[in-house]
Amino acid sequence: MSRSSEPIRQAVILAGGQATRLRPYTDTRPKAMVEVADRPIIDHQLEWLARHGVEHVVVSCGYKAEVLREHLSGRDHGPAISLLVEDEPLGRGGALRFAASGLKDDDAPYFALNGDVLTWFPLDEFTAYHREKGGLITLALAQYRTSWGIVDVTDSGLIEGFTQSPLLPFWINAGVYVFEPDATPLLPVRGDHESTTFPDLAGQGRLFGYRIRGFWRGVDTVKDVKEASEQIPELLGGSPE
């Protein structure tokens, strides 16, 4: 098997940040340790990565890092884990670059995940799409679901009904990526990659988007925790992918 056709075996997870909108859950733990459906977010992520052959994961953290360290040191299955602690906040782009420095193979591609997303989709298809496009970075994209209800109204003003929280014809950054190793040095040492690296690569035609057709949920508020905790048991009653 050629190097270009091998599965991606390594990943980074960004688990820093204080997540003030998730208080009181995050008063005593980092966001990645918030329990959704009775399990920390990071456990869901690690098991998803493991099912797709990921063998090593670098977890970058800062706030309440000791809670994450204690939890991860107690795991006796799944990928090998390296924990890197930021001495000071680096921003999301800086955190990605910092996390990538802990990868065992700095010449190989890697997955990157924000520590506050729950998703299940086929990473082998994601990888194949990335390689087919030939870019430096591929973003997973989730279809935008509004939190507002929509009023179905005719041109004459007649209200025909209501639709609660529909999916809209727009796509958002899902916080899951494939990175080529040559993309890592393009990340900022400090700051946000979405306002620097991503626009630059988009302008060069080297950034692509993969539309997720499976489950995706960002966990950013207390409401997200409660709703995701209701959704996931139903999802896992069947196949997560």
C-alpha cells in the first residue's frame, strides 16, 4: 500500500478554553470533559477516531488541564494519547499548531477536531475526498440548523404553518479537518486560523469542504448539552455511521 493510500493514523484534539457559556458544567472541568449522554465529549471523540484506525491522538489543553490529565491517564483502551498543556492561551490556530508539534509522524497527514463537537461520519470517505481534491486542508461542513422556528407564509400573508429549527441551505465549519503536514507551518503561532490561514488557502485554491451527511452537533451551551444527551442514545440505538 502506498503512503498516499494509507489510512490516517494520527489526530489532534483542541481541548482548551474556559467555555463560559457552558457554566456551571465548566466550573470544575474543561469543555471536553463535559458529559453528554453520561460520557465526556472527549470519550465520544476518541472512540470515533479509534473505530477508523487512529492510533495516536495529541490533546491540547489549558484550562483545568489536571482534570483532563487524570481522566485520560485512566483509559486502558483506544489510541495512545499525548497531552500538551498551553502555558498561555494561543488562540485556536496557535493551539492547532502547538498540538501538531506533538505528533509522532510530522511527515504524515492528520485529523484535527475541536473539543466541543460530537459527530459520526465515515472518516475513510473524508480522507478519500481530501486526497482526490489534492488540497492542503479539507474542512468537514455541517448543514446549518437554525435555533429559530420558521413561519411558512404566502406572498399574500397567509400563514400556512410553522417549522421548528429547520436545516437551511447553508454550510458551516464543523470543526473537523484533514491537514497535510505542509499546512502546519502556515498556522499562526498565536491567533485564529479562520481569519488567517483558511482565507489565504482559499484564495490559492488549496482549501476544500466535505459535506457531512451523518450526525453532527456542536456543544457550546447548556441547551446543547441537554439536547445532545437526548439525541445520542437514539442515534446509538442503531449504527452511529
